[in-house]
Amino acid sequence: MRLRQKVAAEFVGSAFLVAAVIGSGAAASRLSPHDVGLQLLENSIVTGAVLVALILALHPVSASFNPVITALERVLGAITSRVAVALICAQLAGAVTGAVIANLMFDLPAVSLSTHTRTGSGLWLGEVVATLGLVLIVFGTLRGTESSRVAYAVGGYITGAYWFTSSTSFANPAVTLARTLSDTFAGIAPASVPVFILAQLLGGAAGLGVLTLLHPRRREPVATTP
């Protein structure tokens, strides 16, 4: 598979993923304006469903959609440094594009910095846990006997993690950065981002440690995740 095809797949997948997160959040706020719990339910179901569809469609090319997963693919020897950098750049660009498109679809400014502050040790721990779990779900499924089920495993995990983690499971640096560009239900204030991303990186490192303990193996198939 040529690098340009992988880059295109990561760009398109990341754009659709962020559009789903922000778009469903904006729609939920309008459809259920007085029920935050229902808004979160709508947001989580849409995100999980879109993830399953995107991974099924793009996995034959490339479907990580997440710099943490791509970085771990590099650490585990599945891809080269050159490919990893190209894919992460595509994920970031796609995520930003998806945020802008979602804003425009709901008649919002193309870019409106979020004022939704998300801070506190509980939220940061939630991001560590969410990302650790995601790493285990992705690579653990790929190392199992039913690796073709990774799309359903990831979609199901993210839907659930919206609810059992205090941070609502961002678990993705590219998506986190893109969500600063929308002052909607799914947004995050720029000032809250650095610690969120640090927590995600810590969660990724911890997930790699647990994965190595549970599933010792040097090389990986191409991974897939949000």
C-alpha cells in the first residue's frame, strides 16, 4: 500500500471522526437542550457507530486516526518513522478539517474557540485510564484470533468509555486539539489541552507496558483506532 493512500485514509477518517463527535454534540444540544445526560448518550452512540463504520471501511488501507496508536505502531515496529510522521500529520489535518466542517454544517462560525474548561485530577486520571484501555483494546484485539473484529471492539469501547471515565474519553491528541475549535457541547478550552494530551501519552505508555505483559510479541499488524 502506497504512503499517499495511507495518508489519505488517515486524513479522511480523522475528519469524519471529528465531524461525528462535534456534529453529534451540536445536534444533541439542540434536540435535548435541558438534559445533559441524554446529550451525552446521543453523542456517545453516534461516535461509537461512526467509528465502527470508518474502521470497517478504511482498515484495509489505514485506520488508526490517533497519534498515540500510530506512535505505538512505530515503537512496536509495525511502521517506519517516516510513515508515522506522515500519518500523524494527516490525522491532525483531518481532525481540524472535520471540526471546521461540523461547525459549518450547524451554521456556526467555521472556527470558534471552545470555552468549555475541563480540568482537575479526576479528569486527567480519566484520560490516562481511557487511553490505556484503548491501547489494550486495539492491540489486544489485533493480536488475538479474531483481529477482524477490531472495529466492533473499538467502537464498543469508546461508547462505553464516554460513560465510565470522568473525562468522557477523549483518548486522542488529534481529536482533542480539533475540539478546541468548536464552542459546542463537545468542545474543550485550549488551556485544558496540554494536560489532557500529557495524560493521553502517559496512558499510551502504560497501555504499552500492560500489552507487552499480556501479549508478548515484537511486531504488529497495522493497527486501527480513533
